[in-house]
Amino acid sequence: MMYAPQEESIYNIVPPPPLVKEKALKHVSKHDPELPPTASTFNTKGSTVGAISNISGEAAAKSVPDKAGRNFGKPPGACAPDPRKRMQASQANKVATLAEVRKNNPDLLQPSQLKPKVRPDVPKKGDAPVMNLVSSKNFIAANAVEIILAAPKKGSDGARDYLSKQDFGKTPKYLNKVKADIDDEKAYIQNLMLQQEEEESRKVRPMSEDERQSLITGLKTNWEAVNKEYQAMAHLTKLDTVGKIRRKEQMESKLTQIEKDIERLSKKNIIIHSEF
């Protein structure tokens, strides 16, 4: 800023305008400064891009975006709310109050269509009611006579008469088909059961008399052998070991089972399996 000389003069009260220095011409690149550099290594560590990004130089945006607050986070107070961007009521969707509508546009309060009156008006104060009207009609008897003499109601012309259908009272076709399927299934199951019974009957045969007598003779021989061993230890009045007790119980069960088998073979008409 240039000032006037320090000589005492009235012209020095108002300072002269400052001299504006002209700026030199600034170089402006023809390339977009927002484009990422070619073969850049910025922000590539720890990403899936690789060690170098934008090798061809044709990328329109950064291959790896910047991460705000990566090292030490945002500075203190950066997350504080901006008082200039506080929550305000929406001015575009503001609804006018009832008082404003009455003042500015009262036509909106008029109904577009009036409902017809269903009930009569309330009688006025000066209207006198009709009194002393008495009827001699017996409404109960009159209603009974009216109902008795009334003709039955007729159906509408468009109503369908189901009694005049051709298949009225007949079994539907699909039910006949279902019944036939059920009968076929029952017959098939019955044939399977008969076949199983025939196969089972072929596998059995009556036991011959010689076989029965030979089995009875063998069982009696076994019974005598087991009974002989059982009688040999009958003198033992004290069974002080587990082996003696178990041996005695086994012999008694064998004798009982042989007696049951002999009794079963003593009957006639014994049927056995053909494989035995």
C-alpha cells in the first residue's frame, strides 16, 4: 500500500488507491486433475488390486478409494453436528392450518355433495302432536289371516331348477369309477392273500407215525439221562456255590422242557414244515 508523503497537506487526508499487482499467467494442464495417476501405488497395499493400479492409464476413477481416518481417525470435533444443518420443518410439504384456510380459501370448506335426509326434521316448538287416535283392528288376527291367504312365493325366472335335471337322483360317474377302483383293489389284495396261503400250505406236511414215535423215544432217552444226573446230586442238601445252583436250575429247566415236548408229540395230526 502506498501512502502520501508526510508533508502536512489537506490532500493527505484521503489516502490514494492501492496499486493492484497483476498476476502472472498460470499454467493450466489439459489433463483432468481428478483422474488417478498412471501406474499408481497409492492405497494398493492390503487390497485385491495388486501392487500397482491403473497401469494402462485409462481408469476414470481411483481403483482403490480413499479411506477417511485410516491412521489416527478423524480430528476431534469432526463428528460434531453442524448447527447450520439442524433438523427443520419441511417448508414444501407444510399443511395450512384451519384458520389459514378459512381466511385465504374458504371455498375448500364447502361440501361437494350433500347427503339426503333420512330422518324427518325435529318438530318445532309450536307443533302440536296428533292425539286420541284409537284403532279397533286386531293386528294379531289380521296378520294370521294375511299369512294364511297369501300365495307362495315364486322363484325368479333366472333361477335354476335342479329337480328337472336329467341326472337328478343318479350316482355321479366319477363315484362309479371310484367304486370300481376300490373293488379292483380289494380283489387284488384278496388274490395275494390266497396265493400266500397256498404257498404256506405247500410248505407244511403231516408228520408220519414212525417219525413221531422215534422223536418220543429219543426225548424219553434224554429225559432219563438228565434225570439220572439230577438224581445223582439230589443228596446235596447245601448248595454253597454258584456253579451247583446254576447246574441244578439248568437240569430242572431241561426236564420241564422235555416233558412239554413229549406231551406235545403225544397228540395226533401233527403238522410240521416241509423243510424239517
